[in-house]
Amino acid sequence: MKLTSKSSIYLQIAALLLALSFGLKAYAAPPREEIVHAYRLVKGADHDYDGHRVAALKELQIAGEKLGLTLEGEGVKEEAQWKSDRRMREARRILKEARDKLEARDRDRAAEHVDIALKELDRALNIK
């Protein structure tokens, strides 16, 4: 069977897509890494949120200590309110996912503080 140049191109594209599909994997960060990332996002937010941002950071620090995590991040930068809000929303989303994925022993140690941090983030985002 003789291949035409058109069918040859389709075969090459199909082979390339097949090869690429083996190299692609969905990456989901472990919950501990997600907690660290959420901390950095909250730490980098620019606005006070009537103290709820700081309260969330304190709870995340306690959770981090109980899990043996090093929580560091850049301090407050000057940015627009909407950008800080976006950081805080993203941190809340990541933290909620991390909370749900924690292993039983980690959940026993840190879930209470992660839950309080989530509540503080909710309160912060409701401030106008």
C-alpha cells in the first residue's frame, strides 16, 4: 500500500501526538507544598483586611510548625486591592484543596489551624 504525502503527514502528526501524550502527566502538588504556597500568597498580599490576613498567617504558621514546614514569604508589596484580593482568593482555593488532601496523621495535627485560617481568609475577602 502506497502512502500519499497527505496521509503520511497525518500519520506523522498522529505519531507525534501519541509520543507527547506519554510525556504529559497531570501534576498535583502534595498538600504540604500547597500549604506553603498558600502561605506565600497570603504573606504577599498588600492589604490588612482588618487583621484577618495576619490572623490567617498566624494559623498557617502554627499548622506549618505542627507539620514541620518552613513557611517563608516576601512581605507586603504595594499593589492594587484587586490584586491582593486575587492572591487571597487563590490562597483560599489552594488551602481548601490541601486541607481535603491531608493524610490522616497530618489532618489530626494541623486541620484545626487550617480551618481557622480558611475562616479568616473568608472574613478578609468579605471586607470592602
